[in-house]
Amino acid sequence: MAKEIPSVGDLRRKSEVTDEEIAAARDAYLKNENAPPFAFKSGHTIDVAKAIEMHPQAKKLLADEASSPGLRRTMVMTAVIMGFPVQG
């Protein structure tokens, strides 16, 4: 049986990443959409742009220039939490 890959949300529930780190990943992306993958202290990294690409609603709303800054923050945060980081 294949080992299940945890999402960032799963890691948060296990206290392996913090809310502050998730917010930092979001903020880094919002500051620079070409930012390198975000590294959590746990050793996991997430490519926020790829997480957004895999989240259809986030991708759609972030492509819409009329989306408010608050909605943009929320959608990036959602994509990060639902995203699958790599370890190491």
C-alpha cells in the first residue's frame, strides 16, 4: 500500500507547520508570484504557484484582476493549505 502524502493542512493539524508559516508562504507568493518554493521549518517545501495551479477556483479568481486583495489572500491561503508539500 502506498504511503499517503499529507497536505499542508494535515501537517498543520499535526503541528508540523504553523499558521504563521502558512501565512508567510501566502505573503511571499503575493509579494512575488515567481517566488521559489516556500520552506517550512519541518523540512517540507511547497511550490505555492503549483498549489494554485492545482486549485481551479484559486486559479480562476487570482487570474481575475477585479478580485479584491482580501479574496486574493484567502484563495492563496486555501491553495497552500490544500497543497501537497515535498519533504526534504
